Amino acid sequence: MPKVIIDPDVCKSCELCITACPKNIIDIDKKMINDKGYHPAIVIDQEKCIGCSACAIMCPDCAITVER
Ligand code: SF4
Ligand code: SF4
């Protein structure tokens, strides 16, 4: 199963990965706040990930790694 890792310290909450994900399994973690003051993105349903890497390609800050 593919694994998506989002580095919460690098994320700046632009939401581009959320828009890019065809499975709609990325959301903003409103409960967490990083050192830069942003709510980072999280994968909410890892099991539905198809490993397409669209999220990682879209991220302007290279915060996302997809392991397949
Ligand atoms: S790899 Fe594809 S399916 Fe998985 S979280 Fe990223 S965009 Fe969504
Ligand atoms: S695209 Fe990158 S910086 Fe933007 S919300 Fe997603 S992980 Fe964060």
C-alpha cells in the first residue's frame, strides 16, 4: 500500500495538495500548528491512497513524500 508522508514543519497550508488529490484524502489539520504558524496538511485516509503522487508533484514546498 502506498504511504504518504507530509512534513508538518515544511507545510505552509496552501491547500494545493488537497485540490490535487483524486481521492480527496488530504485535509488541513486544524488542531495542529507548526513553527511558521500554519495548520499543516494531513492524510486523513491513508488506505484509500492510490500512490499517484499528484499531491507531491503539486506541493510547492516539497513537503510530501510518496512511498510505493
Ligand atoms: S498519492 Fe495520490 S491518492 Fe495518495 S494522497 Fe497523494 S494525491 Fe492523494
Ligand atoms: S501543497 Fe504542500 S505546502 Fe501546500 S498544503 Fe499541501 S503539503 Fe502543505
